[in-house]
Amino acid sequence: MDQPRMNPHRDDQQAMMPLITHLPKVELHLHIEGSLEPELMFHMAERNAVALKYASADAVREAYHFDNLESFLEIYYEACGVLRHERDFYDLTTAYLQRAHAQHVVHTELFFDPQTHTERGVPFATVISGIRRALVEGERTYGITSRLIMCFLRHLSAEAALDTLAQALPYREWITAVGLDSYEVGHPPSLFTEVFARARQHGFLTVAHAGEEGPAEYIWQALNLLHVSRIDHGVRCLDDDALVHELVSRQVPLTVCPLSNVKLGVFARLEEHTLRRMLQRGLCVTVNSDDPAYFGGYISENFVAAQQALHLTAPEIYQLTRNAIQAAFLPEAEKQALLDKAAVYQQQVVP
Ligand code: ADE
Ligand code: ZN
């Protein structure tokens, strides 16, 4: 006798879990400082004698209720105060890579925010050396390839960004691209046209957070003034049909972060997220975790939650993965190898 079904999508969801878990994944939007789990934060606070205003890691987690990007960033920047020494940046990055490996991430492109640290007197060299040492070791240990993207904080001045670019030049070989993050509204990409032009002259690729909370106009500016290869977030593009047309025809990748968008109130509920609609319109959308220690999960949790809320199909999950591979800052041969790897897995799991 047939069992009554409580939820018509339950079988879909159960079939999708192993698929999402084991699929080789590429992450393109991950702030390394946003992977600082409360336990590690406490450990570093103790060894660096930094006072935290919370009594325990659980109390930290309980404080993670945000109204918007601004209320999140206040807590995020404060937590970064425990990162002082090369070893702290190494431990932070190593912890992320361990989690990424457990979730079958095969390639990751990390943001780091040097100004968050140099503003507090931590040398640029300390920050990048610790991250880099962990990435090199992560490739040796886990086979995870990586790229580093240096973000300018958009609430600081264009002059400060130029100074940061100058500090980065001795490490040119370690940094693939520059990006733009922090408080979006009121800090348009246009303010950073010159520093991005200089970065491109030095051979850096460019990306920018745009259309997370800010308007579609900021996405146009990122494309036309900063000449970005990818847009980070970009969910507000749906407000502007001409922009969607442009993004689709040029296949500009959008690094979407579903759990982040709900935690920061961009969408009230995951069920209202436009990720699936964006895919259906032909946008090159990818799924990412943004600041996983703050938003309730790493890349797999983002895939699982989005699949369940939006009833994504297996072909859509594959499309998201293929998009991320295509959008990665990797040579074509390496992208093809990853596409082949994903295709083999697809054939094995879905008959
Ligand atoms: N820095 C860390 N996470 C961010 C986000 N989601 N948006 C802008 N800046 C950030
Ligand atoms: Zn981000």
C-alpha cells in the first residue's frame, strides 16, 4: 500500500543530498575573515590576550542576528581584532580548508580584506604570508587549488585603496584579482575607478560586490567602470531588464550567497530567493557561502538549503557547479579537467 506523502518534494530532497555532498565543488565568494568560527575566535583571543565582550562561543553565536549588512559588518570587523600574527591567519585559513575539503571543494577563490588589519597596525606581510602558507599547504595536503582576491574596503577612501594596492605589489604573484566589499549603499563602484584601472595595469583581474543591498546601477558601474570579470552577489540585477540582458549575453558570472542573503535581510525567507529565477533567465549564477561562520553554513549547506527551499532539480545543481567552474580564474585546461570530473560524477549518480 502506498504511504501517504507529507511533503511532495521529500523524495527529491533525499535523492539530492548525496548528490550535493559529493559533487566536486568550486567556491568563488568566501571572505576568509568570515570563516572565523567562534571557538577559534576564543582560542585566538586567549593566546593573543584580546578581550572579547562575549562570555563563550555559544554566546557569540547567539549574538548573530543581523538586520542588514551594516549590523553584520560591525560584529565582523570587531571579531577580526583577534587576528594579530602570521600564525592566526594561517590557522584561520587552514581551518577553512579542512572544512572545504570535507565538503568536496576542489578549488576555492578567497577574499581577504588587508585594510581591516593594516588599520589596526598588523602589517600587510603578516596577513598575506599566513594565508598564503596555508593555501600552499592545503594544495599539498588536500589537492585544493586556490586563488587570492584582495578586497578594498569601500567605506574607506580611494586614496587608502591606492595605498593598499601599493602594499600588495611585492606580492603580485600571490594575488590574482582585486575586489570591492564592505558597506555598499552610499559607496558606489565609481569612487574606485582609478584604483581599479591601476590594478588592471598591473595585471590584476577585477571583481566587485554590487547589487547585494545596493541598486542595479552599481552593477552597471562595476561592469563599465571597474571592468569586472564577475559580480559578487548581483541579485538586484533583476530590477533592470536591460542589465539582465547584458549579463546574460556576456555570461558575466554572479557569485550568489543564498544563506547570507537571508541572514542579512536581502530576502525575508529562502523560499523568496531569486536564485532559481536567475538561472532560468540564463544568468551565469553560482552558489557560495560568503561568511560561513556567521551565516549558518559552508558551501554544501548553501546548496542544500537552496535546493530544499527552491526545489532545485539535479540538472540545475549541475548547472550551478558548471557555472562556477567556468567562472573560476583558472586556465582553460584546468577548467576542462574539473568539468570532466563533474560530468563523470553526474553520470554515476543520476542515471
Ligand atoms: N565583507 C564580508 N562579507 C561581506 C558582504 N556580504 N558584503 C560586503 N562586504 C562584506
Ligand atoms: Zn561577500
